[in-house]
Amino acid sequence: MNWWGKLIGTGVGMLGGPIGLIAGAALGHLYDEDDPTPQDERKARILYLAYFFSCAAKVAKADGGISANEIEVTESLIQRMGLDEKTAEFAKNVFRKAKTSRRSVDEDLKEAGRLIGYDPIVGQSFLGGLFEIIRSNGNKLNELQVRFLLYGEERLKLKPGTVRSWIRGGYAPPRQDPSVDSLSLEGAYNALGLKQECSERELKKAYRAKAGDFHPDKLKSKNLPQEFLNFANDQLTKINQAYEVISKARGIN
């Protein structure tokens, strides 16, 4: 069974509440009659998109308005998700409606967490997209937008400190430059969440812990959609780069 179908099969993410109504109304026209995708997989996928783009609009607007940069990043996320024309328009409509919605982003995040079964890779990908949106305006991040991401870290049950590590430079953008030289020594320590005076033992422990979260063998068993695998690969690439940079600087073989 496809990963999306498993989510509905667990009893979470049913079509209820405001987001469920939006997703339910979209089911009829987003899929063609001859589309072989099972109904449960369709529901879960549409719900995920509705939660994500609802959160995206609220996070983008939290600093007082939605900038051209934030819109550009949101559109790039739509492209990276590989959405067809009808589904992309659905995502944009959710974004537009959520800008004026009185429903809190915290409610969206809580329900999104239940929908995805608190899977750490999917949760980080979800929150990572929101982080890319707020980061698009420059290095000085808006305090309320960061607070929304911290809500997300809690509601999606991610490791405490995930968002702070991204802010310090631990987040890998899509299509990370494979060149190890592109990562500074300071950036390498930040990527692993370490201080420069850490011991070699602490370095190896942090590296193994972070790399283990994105290990290919671990991901295969989950049968995750490609967009989440791409996110995991980007993060693993940066983690490996960081370890190589630090190891080289310290003369560790």
C-alpha cells in the first residue's frame, strides 16, 4: 500500500473540520475518473497539501504581509512537489483563502501532525518548507514567524532544537551544492549542532545520530513519496559534508 493510503488506514486524517471540508470538496475534480489512485490515498494527499499551504499562508503573513520573495518560494515548493495543473491550483486557492482565515496555525499544525502519524522525515519536510518561506526575506528572521515554526516543532513532535539548528545553518536547501568546500568550518559545526570545542567523541556521536535519521535503509522501509526522499537526501548530504569538513580540519582519518 502507498504511504498515503496507510495514513488514512490508521484512522487519522479523516475528512472532518475546516481543512477536511476543503479537501473533501476538492476530491471530485482533482482526479480523473480513470485515475487508478485509491480513494484513501487521494484523501490523505489532498489533506496534506491543504494543511501545508494553509500553514504556509499564515506563516508568511505573520510578519505583517506576504512578500514577493515568500510567494516565489511558495511557488517553487509547488513545483518541487510535482503537482499537476489542477492540484497546483488547489494549493494556491488554499493559500489564498488561508491568508484571511481566523483559524490558528497551531490548529493546522496539530492536525497535520496527526495526519502524518508524526513521521520525523515527513514532519521535517513539512516544517522545512515553512522555514524556506520565512528565510526568503533575509537572515534576520521575524520573531513571530520563528515562533510559529517552534509551534510546529512541538506539534509535529520533532526533536527539540530542530528549528534552532536550522536557524544556525543546519538546514540544507534543495539541490545542495555537493562540494564540501562550499561549507565553512563554522557552518559545519552548526549543521551538526556542535560547538567548536567539542570532543572527537561528541563529534562522532552527533554525526551518527543525525545521519541515522536520514539513512537510506531506514527510509526504504517507509515507502515514502519521492518529495520526502529528496528532502532526506538533501539533509544527509549536508550532514556528510559537515562531518568531512570538521574531520579534515582536525586531521581525523
